[in-house]
Amino acid sequence: MTPSTLLQHLVPQKTLSRIVRAATRWSWRPWKNFLIGRVVRAYRVDMTEAVQPDPAAYPTFNAFFTRALRDGVRRPDGDAATVSSPVDGRISQIGNIEAGRILQAKGRDYTVAELLADEAVATTYRDGCFATLYLAPRDYHRVHMPLDGELLETVHIPGRLFSVAPGPVAGIPRLFGRNERLVCHFAGSHGPFVVAMVGAMLVSGISTVWSGAEVPPYARGIVRRDWRGGGFRLARFAEMARFEMGSTVIVLLPAPARFDPLAGQTRVRVGQRLGHL
């Protein structure tokens, strides 16, 4: 185990994340302008795409980090059967699910059942496909629908908050099956699909358009919420959630769907084609 990986295990992950949550909501102008300015410069954030292009105009760092984009700067590719990227980010891994196992990194995998915390539902995706998408600090942090779908259920699964940067993903076994996450199950016109939003160290929140803040609070046990019959049907490309700090989104589709053979670390943007049903 490398020193950086060992540190991931030793630090108080949730305490640090709570501190970051408070810090990113502090509206004291010198503080929030300092944080925003550091990120804009260090990561070369393109503020011309934002509805509010002036970094100093945001009331808090969190408001800047979850900023909206101008209409038209992202558009969905293809037709209703095109699977579009739910986020701006990089492809961590993409491909087929092999006998219920998802590739995490070279030499490491985990099971669909671990990710979903549900052995029965996992069989639906046993021979399907997956896309794991990593959001860096420079990226737009709202999550959009990869397909049209009706919300059936959300499952908030407790866990660790390991970093989801490439180093920890390569070094920590079964990371995506161990981190705190919100799994969203949808019914689409072509069948079911999953969008899982994985929390990480210093990620201070996950919120959805249908219920607002979901994380925190951090779960102590699995929390299932049944949304069937609630009328929450979202169109492909519609906003569904947002990360308050960066993390990872995993999309699962059942067979016979297949994603395009895109290379790892390929940059993608919201609405860009990942595959076609």
C-alpha cells in the first residue's frame, strides 16, 4: 500500500468533509473570492460558458461550484435512443459488465451487487454495460439524464469517502462499492437504467431536482425511497442532480445495450453520445 493510499484509510473522512462543507458556504467576500479565484486559475475554468461569468459575483464558493451554464453551450447528440453523457468529465472506464463484475481500474473490479446493494436487482445488469465518469474541479458539476426516464427508486447507501481521483481508484480495492453513494433507478422506454452518484472525500453534498439535498446527512444504514407513481419523469438531457464538489457518476444499462468503444481518460461533455440503444 502506497503512503497516499494509507493516508486515505487513516484520515477522518467525514469530519474533513463536514469542515469543507462549512467552508464552501461561508459568504465572507475575501474568503470566497480567494477560493473561487484559486480554482479558476489553477484549473483554467472557462467562465464564458456560465450564466454568471464573473467569479466574484457568486455569493459563496458552493454557488460558484454548482454554477449553471448558458443555454445552448451544451446540446444533446442524436435521438431518443442515444445514450448521452450525464456530466462534463473524463471517462474513467467504459465497457461491458462481465458476469456481474464492473472494471474499476487495471487489475481491479467490483460487483454490480456491491454498487447497488441489491443482489436481486443486480441480475438485471449482469451482462449489460457501464460507464464510469470522473468529474474534476474544473468541470461543470450538474448531472443530467442520459436517457428519458421515470424515477422509480433512490437508494442512499452508507460507506467510506475515499477520493475518486485516478490514483486512489487504481489503488483501493472495490472503491465504488465501498464509498457513500446515491443510486437512482429509472424506467426508460427501452428498459431500466441506473445513474449512481458516488460521494468522495471533501465532497460536501449531493442534491436532486426531485427532493433537494440527499447527502449529507451521511447514511447510517441503507435508505430506500420509492418514487413509483410520483410522476417524476425526466427527459434525456434534463438536469437531475448536482454535486457540491467533484466526484464520479456511474451509468448502468442492461443487455443488449452497449456503449461506444471510447478510450479511458477521454474528455466528454453533457449531452455527448456515449452509445445508442
